[in-house]
Amino acid sequence: MNFDLKTTDPKSQARAGTITTDHGVIETPIFMPVGTVGTVKGVHQTELKNEINPDIILGNTYHLYLRPKLEVLEAAGGLHKFMNWDRNILTDSGGYQVYSLSGRRKINEEGVKFKSHIDGSTHFFTPENVMEIQRTIGADIIMAFDECTPYPCDYNYAKRSMHMTHRWLDRCMNHLEKLPYKYGYEQTFFPIVQGSTYKDLRKQSAEYIANAGAQANAIGGLSVGEPAEEMYAMTEVVTEILPKDKPRYLMGVGTPINILENIALGIDMFDCVMPTRNARNGMLFTAHGTINIKNKKWEKDFSPIDEMAITNVDTLYSKAYLRHLFVSKEMLGKQIASIHNLGFYVWLTREARKHIIAGDFREWKDKMVKQMDKRL
């Protein structure tokens, strides 16, 4: 992987760059649609590529390990070939699933024992076998195995967890050195900063991760219920320490406003299930605010879903028609809304990039935040 930092906004820490991997160029800042089990939920790969057009998407190690299972992915030649996706893929390590399976797992120094949400079978993740699993899945970017602490989190627990995450990082890196690539292209490894919402712990963790010398770095354990102000404060502490010449990925964030504010703090990469999850519930994100398309006010509104025409569906269908689909519980409604929301998120980060390069990002960001913080 190669990262070329093009420019930084003069009035903020916002950056525009390019990441180059064996599967192509990623222009940053970038939003990455979440494709948990080898699919961005409700969206065909042709629509994903032609309508939404992201440079990179995500897969989930925990879910892909359980289903379709590693032997299927390896026989297919890796996740790219299995799902017919020729652009970049990032896999998370399963650390967030460890967090979310609080009633079905046990954590110790060696790793995490958990029960499958599918059939109740017992499995054990360690830093070493998670690296092996991600080699087999074959993503371009793979993540360190970490523990994502909840919010709120006791200081002493957060401290113990952070140090264990650091020890797990060392084990990940040591084991990766022994594992050859499987499918003829390289994989880039991202360590993860933890430390909950404690500035001293975030500082310690950022320093440890920076000293690991990886090609890029990630920030985890945020967007787990803490106020946005705490998220921004932790991000600012970390970005002041992480190397400026390497990409920074803020995991699992967030709303469109969260994304713009964190771009201003120096974050390059984002992912979140919010655009598709909210779409399936009828919430649309736009540059002028959010729309609950199920509201009766849209019943006879025959204007385009979004006049900005970010995707084709925005002009092909009216608000009234999309509302009708939701009221009628037609699957097409969720699909159209998902394409719109994902298209908007990808558009938003690309617009941010344009304004960073133009040198007026801060003014544009402040205007967009005010506009998007409305219910239409």
C-alpha cells in the first residue's frame, strides 16, 4: 500500500490524499459501505459499482468466518472473487463483535471464546488465528484483533483492556510475518487505538500504535453511545499523535455530521451501517436535512427523491412513490432508499475532498453541518 498526502485544509486538520493498493486507488477522505457478509445489504454489485461507486467496501471477519466459512472462501479464491467485486475490500477483525456479543463470550489474555449467533456452536478467536482468517478472506486491508470497550466504561477496566489490546497487537504483527499472502496480492495491516473516553489512555494507546510502525492506523471504541463531543475530543487527542504521513481510519462512524466534523480533525476513512440501516426504516439523508419518507406529508409530493441527483434513483422516483413502497412494505422501497443513502455518504466525502483541495473546506463544512441538522 502507498499513501500520498496531497494537501491539508488551511483552517482545519482536514486532509486529501490517495491510498493505492493492488486493487486500485482510494481517494481520501472516503466513506466505505459496509458489506458484512459479502453483500452491501439490499444492493446489487452492479448498482454498488455504477450508482454508488465507492473505491472500497467492508467485509466482516466474524460473520464471514461463520458463514459461508473459510473453506468456501478459499475455494472461491478469496472474497473478491466470491462476491464478484474487483475493487478494494477492508475486513474488520471481529473485535466489535466481541463487544456486541457480551452475553455470549468470555475474554481472557489468550483470546475470546464465543458462541455463534447462528447455531450456538463454540469458537475461539485469538490474535493469531484472526490473522489467519483474514489472510484467507483476502481483503486488501486487515485489522488488528482488539477489544472494543463499552460506553460508559470503568477507568480501570478500560486501562486493562487497552493494554491487552496492545499485547494482542504485538501477537498479530509477529504472526503476520509468518503468513504468506494467499491470492497474489498484498494485504495492509491496521493497528487500532483504544482507551474508551479517557484522554490519558487514548494518548498512551495512540503512542503505542504509532510506535508499532504499521502502514496505517485506526481508531476504535468510539460511536458506541458516547456524546458526539466526547467522540470529537478523543479523536483530536489521537490524531495529534498518529503519524501525519499515514492514513487514519475512524471505525464505525457515523452520522453525516459526525463524518464532516471528524474529517476536520484529520480522519481519512470511515464506515458505518447507518446509511443502510436507517434507509430500511425510511430515513433518508440529504444535504438539506433528513427525511422520514413514511410521513404523510410526502404522500402527494411528486418531486424527485433528491433534486441533487447524486444517484439515478434520486431522479427516477418521486418522494410520493418511495413513500408508497414503504407503506406497502415493498422490498424495492428499502433498496431505493439504501442506494440513495449510500450514494449520499460517498458523495459527501468526495465533496469534502474537493473543498479541502480548493482550500475552503472549513467554511463549506460549517454550512453543511447547519443544513444537515434539520428534519424536513
